[in-house]
Amino acid sequence: MWNRREVILGSLGLVVGLPRPALAGQDNGSGKLIEAFTGGKTPGEGKLSLTMPEIAENGNTVPLTVRVDSPMSPSDHVQEVLVVATGNPAPEVARFHFSPASGVAQADTRMRLAKTQDVVALARMSDGSLQQARTTVKVTIGGCGG
Amino acid sequence: MARPRVKAPKTATAGEVIVVKTLISHPMESGQRKDDAGQIIPRKIIRRFEARYAGTLVFAMDLAPAISANPFIEFNLKPDASGELELTWIEDGGEQYSHSQTITVK
């Protein structure tokens, strides 16, 4: 018989050694898109909010709100917000370009979600700093015309 | 084919942030779908939305095929003085649709 230590070590080896096609297959290029936006910098959190429903019955039209806490003055405002879908056929969803004349850095739209996935939003401020927000949406019926 | 509808106030007070709601009827053909013969239906989407106020670009959006059919876009505007709000939707291929209205700031 194996003792407990051997069993535990053995099963660890099995998990690590398994090929991971499932995980690799999930990459739709969202990582690269995020990297291109951030330039490798780590975004902060807390100022950007991405609001979406927790459960979307119809993936064809899922409401989305991005909002950034910013004074929106000529010297300190939000320039751009990128929305990325991690589980759609293509990662890019939208880019919003704001200006001080926006008054409030908020935009709403409706998007397609092919399946349950994380949606990521990234914001770039006029001083170059970055903010990130992420939310998970459960999708009942996918929305890419499959 | 594409018809824009816009809801924005006609008047605002100085310093007020107003909300502009827009909707344009458009299939936003994603380029992912196939027709009955199995041929991919070519992508045709509204790829860009621009809002100008008194001649200055104040808000824009780049749209990907992941935006739903009949794209709904809502944004904010803080008009300092009266002016013309000009909205433009640009389709793949370059065709443009537009809407304009005057906002009076009191």
C-alpha cells in the first residue's frame, strides 16, 4: 500500500502534468489587447466601475455602464476606456473617448456575450495613470449568432 | 438603412451635465455568422461614433462587432454655451449617418 504522503505527491504530479488544452483554448487574444493598452503597467483599482448584470438571459444584448471617478478638468480627466470580452470570438468590445466637455466620465451601451465570461474595463487618465475593473456575467443564451 | 434616434435636452443651465441617449437601427453584422449555404456573411457594422459640440469633438466611441444590433450609446456633455450638437455614425465602408440639434444654454 502507498502511504498518505506518496498518494498526495502522486496526485499533485498528475495535476501539474496534465496538458491544458481547455485553458489554452480560452485565450481569445484578450491578454494581448490588455497588454497593448497598459503597456505592461499594472492598473490601479477603485476609480473605474464596470456595471453589468450578474446574469444575462440573452447574450445578444447585455447592458454595460462604465464610469470613472474623475474631476474631468482640462488638467485631470479620463481620456479613454477600453472594454474587453475574455470569452467572445474577438476580445475588443468598445473604446470610449472622453474629453473635459464630457463633464462626467460615464458611457452606456449594450454588448454581445457569446457565453459566460469575465468582462474587463481599463481606463487611461490624462496623466497616463491606469485603472481597471472586472466583472463576471453568466449568460443563459449566447449572443454571437452561433 | 440605418436610422438614428436621439434624446437630448433642448435647453440646459450653465454648468449642468446633460445626458445624450442615442440609438441607431443597424444589424451590426458581426462577420461571425454564416448564411444558409454555409458562407460567412461579411462584417458590416457601425465602427465609429462621434459627438461634436460647437465644432469640437467632445466624445467618441470605437465599436467592435461585440456591440449589439441597433447600437445604443449614452454619454454625458457639459455645454458651457449654446451650440450645435452634431452626431455622426460611421459604417464599415465609410458610409455616414448623422443627426444634429441645437442646445440652448441659459
